[in-house]
Amino acid sequence: MERRIFLKGLALGVSGLYAHSSLAANPYLGPLGVQLYTVRDAVAKDLEGSLEKLAGLGYKNLEIYGYNGTFFGKTAHEFKTILDRVGLKVVSSHHTSGIAIKSKGTLSDGWQKAVEDLHHVGAEFMVCAFLFPNERSADHYKALPSLLTSSGEATKSAGIQFAYHNHDFEFVKSADFVPYDFILQNTSPDLVKMEADLYWFGRAGIDPVAYFEKHPGRFPLWHVKDMEAGTKVFTEVGNGTIDFDRIFAARKAAGLKYWFVEQDVSKRDPFESLKISRDYLAKKNF
């Protein structure tokens, strides 16, 4: 009973946030999304409490991480029940390749079960999120399009779109090719979309808009994260050097559908950082 009363009060508080803040005044700002990795330490200690805090900040869409046959130790049904209770939606999920580091829920091990579980919780995207250093050889890169394609075929059968998320290392030439370009050129635009991490594009010195224009409609997901001047470390959205106005102006060319605030490391409490990013974004026409 006490928990139901608390959650009812939380819902009223969130509705009040939208009714009385600049969030409500901005008709362009859709449901705010967040990559859950931003608050990973809190999630490890208290999953449901962390989700409640995010909902209280006005974040509605989640991109999750760490699926290993369970969702943070919860079955798909248990996790979906928590999401429904808190009022959050899983839009996307991050997974590793499983090429060199074997574990369940990767593209190479237990992928079909992962697809079934993500379908159960209502996800629209599943993403290859990261290649470990020993997975970045020229031979591994050359074999990657085949793995991404088969992964995309499996997700498509469940009505889920597959995508690949970049860091900066994909823009470093390997043998005689640029891995990021190789992936784009050797996978189907329908089966393998791209999740553009705007921080890592900037860190690599690459213009994401040029890629949006060259490969229109291929970038339905973005990570909105900022880069501190000088140090180039992660910072709250709006406190760094990324030109979000220019990038968001190209969202139609990119085919943008969802974007997630993420901050891998914060000098503050991560929830405070997410509040700062939220307040900046509330002022924009994104």
C-alpha cells in the first residue's frame, strides 16, 4: 500500500514537472530518452529505485545494457512488470558481439533468446554496442558484416530493428580500409541501421552530418552526449563543445527516430548530471 501511494505521488510529481516547467512549453521535445549505463552504479544497488529517479526527472524512454539471459537479474516478465509500474519504456538494448569475449545475450551466443526477451519487454531496437580491443583486427572487421547481417535478420523476424553503435576506433584505418565505412558499405541499409554517438564522432574529429547526408535514413538512433573543451572528457549536454543545433538540424536526413542522453562518466552525481542535461534540452527545439 505504501509503495502504491509513493508511486502515485511520483506520477503526479512528474506530471507537474511537465505542466509547470519549460518542458511543457516546448512542443518539439518528445519523450526524453536515457542510456541506463549513465547510472549503472545506482542500478547495481537498486534497480527499481534508480528507474523511479529517472522517471521523476522526466526521462521516459530507456536504452538498456547488460542483458545476459536476464535483465539485471530479472526475467523478462519481472523486468516488464517493473517498467510498467514505474512508467518507463525500453526502446533499445545494447549488446556486445561475443566474438572474443563469450557471454550469453551477445550476437554470437544466445541471440535468439535475447531477441525473444527484448520483444517481450517491447523493445524496438537491438544494438551491437561495442567491440573489445581484441575484436578490432582487420580480419575481425572483415568478418563483422556477416555477423551483423545475421543478427539483423533474427531481430527483423521479431519486428525489431538491428543497429550498430560507434565509438572513435571505427574511424581509425585498419589495413587499407576505414572500419566504419566498411560496415556501412557491406551491410544492408534495411537490416543494419547505425546508432550515431555524437560524442565519439566529435572525439574522432568526424562530422556526423556528412555521414547523415551520404547515408540518408541510416541513423535512426543517436546518443546525445557532450565533450568538455580542452580535456575532451564527457560532460553534461550543453556544457561542452558539440554543436547540437547544427547536428539536430540534419535529423531528417539522418532518419532520426529516438535519441538518448548518455554520460559515461560524471564529476557530479549522475542523476544531477542528467538533470542538467534535461534542463538544457528543454530550452531547445529538438
